[in-house]
Amino acid sequence: MRKLLLLLLSSSMALSASAQNTAELSTSPSGRTISKHVYGHFAEHLGRCIYGGFYVGENNTKIPNKDGIRTDVVDALKKLKIPNLRWPGGCFADTYHWKDGIGPKNQRPSIVNTWWGGTTENNSFGTHDFLNMCELLNTEPYLAGNLATGTVQELADWVQYVNFAGESPMSKLRRQNGRNQPWKVSFWGVGNEAWGCGGNMKPDYYANEFRKYSTFMTNWDNSTKLFRIASGANSADYNWTETLMKNIPSNLVEGIALHHYSVINWNKKGPSTDFSEEQYFATMKSAAFMEELVNKHIAIMDKYDPNKKIALVVDEWGGWYDVEPGTNPGFLYQQNTIRDAMIAGLTLNIFNNHTDRIKMANLAQAVNVLQAVVLTNEEKMILTPTYHVMEMYNVHQDAEWLPLTVKTNNYTLGNDKLPAVSGSASRKNGLTHVTLTNIDAKAAQEISINIKGAKFKTVSGRILTSAKLQDFNSFENPNKIIPVTFKGADIKGDVLKVKLPAHSVVALELK
Ligand code: AHR
């Protein structure tokens, strides 16, 4: 009886929408664009991300591919409009010697992937394979250079190899390997997590190293327009950002990175599907912390760079849980539930709303690793809830940012609370888009948005949710969670009212 009462109570809570959330949407020209590169992805030589995920080999007759690259994955990512793809790591980047991955495949050396499972790989996926794949995906490559175990010469040579059109030893080598025209890669990481797997360096030491590497990647005035990204802070390590900003001259750096994962506890991450509400809440707390993090890192950057020339690049973010039972612990393979959809919706709203400084971000990782958008199993491929959120939000790519100020109820659990509703808005080609995420595990939230400066006649939209937070798409049931038409929005005069069910992501179009 008690159980029944509790059940009735919780379901009525899920249906009854609270009316206290309010927001204001300003439609005057903001002069700010949400960089499409905030919707970037990441592909590391880790587990089954590259091998088995993107690349199955040229001789694979079971899985449809073009030059060894899976056609299903390419098609899915093209639909997502992924703007850039970071490669080859992560931690792997500081062990990677790019010359191992060029030339005839049967002559490439095999290497051991020390960080990720200690597996031996044969380097059959290298620079040409990655950059040609980016062309297939219609995305911009972001190459992560090796600063820790490489040399300045090695990185300078890589830049020359992929970017130089004229005659030089490196462009000659490229041509010998079958590629005449350079690929023109703008985005370059200079080391990764230099405070950890990238060399356990101190920030001032790394800043000096960065200055040296960065100097030889281009010329006096960076006329080759490289976008050089310094290895950034581990989450709340504000001293790292401060030291880099203080010690790296602004003519040597275009972006400073930041890594933050939504993790409950690094020693006890918890399962990716069978989690409790307490674990869900802890994940949301870590995801919501991104707001404080970026504000504090940005405040430091503003001190040294008030004109906001240097970008904050959040080139690793996402949920991190225990690996799926029975899988290699070094492969970081995890399922993806509505909890991950909440991380994505909330995080992307934060990024959109800091568009004046956050110019790029990369979800970790694209395929089969951590908060993946695509999972593969041999010839099967599925799209995760995170994929669908990224797709729903891609209307914001390169759109004019519009300020949406949300006053939200709290999502409470015990004595702890978090803001329930987050949102962001933009305008492109005469259409205004609003994305809203309600992370509340139990309660629907009604929000009343006051629109300033424009009259809209219609509102339409899509929603992503599911009965349970723990729901996911599986290879047996791949479409359990997909976006569907949303009927919970209504516009009257200047007021847009939206009923957001518990744990849902909604994308609206106003005309
Ligand atoms: O994304 C997985 C790993 O997380 C990356 O290799 C590393 O940079 C980070 O610690």
C-alpha cells in the first residue's frame, strides 16, 4: 500500500508541472556568433574508437567501407554536421610519432598503446587516413601534436607535411605517399594534459615548452593562420590557466584548453546504465559545475586578454563511468542513457551562453569510447541519446547568439539542489531556436519565456526523453530513444510557455 502511494505520488509529480520557472529572451542583435566548433568531436587511438569504430580496414568485406572507413559511421556523423574532429589523442598523442603512420601500410611499425590497454597496433590508420576521412566527413581536422616524447622538429615537420603546398622535404614526402595538394589543417594542439599523462609538467615549465614548439610551427606573424591550442587546465586548476596566460605571449597562442569530465568519483565512477538517483544527481552536479569552471577560467583570461583574442577550448568533456562489464578496462567502453542526454543538453547550453570566449569544444569521444555519439558492434551501429541531443542542438552552429536568461526552480535530492532548467537561444536564416534541458529526475517544469523585441506566430519543436533515466538504445532496440514531435509549447503574444517533462531535452523553432 505504502509503495502504491509513493508510486502515485511520484507519477503525479512527474505530470504536474511547476509554474515558477521564468525566462527572458532578448531578440535584439547581439553581435555574437555561436562558433560551430563548439560542437566538435574527438577520436583517439583508444579501445574501439579508431580500430573497429571508424576504421575497419580496406580489405573488410563484411562491413561497408570506403578505403577502410565505415560508411555507416561517416553517414551518421555527416548528418550530425560535426564541425571538427580531434585526433590522435588524448594521452595517446604524446606517445604518437606521426612518421610511423605514413607510407606503405605493410612497412609501418607496430607500436604499443601504453595508456589504453597495452594493445599493439600496426599504425594502419595514420595521417593520410585521418585527413582523408575528415574530407569524407566534411569536417575540419584538429591534430594533437606530441610535445612530451616528440621533438620541436617532429611537430614542425608534421605541420609542413600536411600544410605546405610548395617544394620542401616534407611536401615531397607527402607527394611520394600519394597526396599532391596539402590538406590545410588550421587546428593544432601542442601537447595534451601536460599536467598528467602528457609529461606531469608544472605550468611554468609547460608554458616555456609551449612557447618553443609554437614558435617553430609557423612564421613571424603566423601568416599560415595556425590555430595553436595550449594544453589546458585539469578542471578547477585555475593556477594552470593563470600561469599560461601570464607566460605565453598572445602572438604565440590562439586557444587555451580545459578538460572537465562529469564523473562522480574517479575511484568509484559507478555503472553507465544501472545507476541510482543519487549517482545521477552526482553526475549532474559535476556536469553543472562546468558553469562555474568556465566563468572562473574566463575571468582569469579576461585579466590578461580583455579583448578576448585567445579562445577557451574545452577539448575534452562528457560523462565517464565504469566500463561495461566484461569489456577491457583500458578501452573505456560505456553505454549511453538519458543521463548522458542531460549532460549534453546542459553542457551545450553553457557553451552557447559563453560564446564570446568559448570558441571550440570536443565531446569525448565520438565512437565506442566514453560519452560516444555512435556505438558499433561488428557490422551493427547505433546512435546514442547524446547523438540525438547534438543533432537537435546543431541549429545553433554559427548562428547569432541570443541572450536567454533563465530563472529556474531547483532539482532537489535530500538536502542538495541544482538548477533544474537550462537554456540557450540563437537565430539563423530568419529562424529563432531555443533549446531547453530539464535535468530534474522526477518533476516536470513549466517555463514561461518573455520575448523581447520580436513577434512570433508559431512554435514547433522536438523532444528527447524516455520513461526512465536509465533507458538507452541497444543493438537489439536501437530506436528506443529518438527525438519526437513536441506538443508542449504554446506562444501567445510575447509569452512562450513550455512544459518540460522530467529529464527531457527540447528544441524549439520560432517563426
Ligand atoms: O578521453 C580519454 C582520456 O581522458 C584522454 O586520452 C585524456 O586526455 C583524458 O585524461
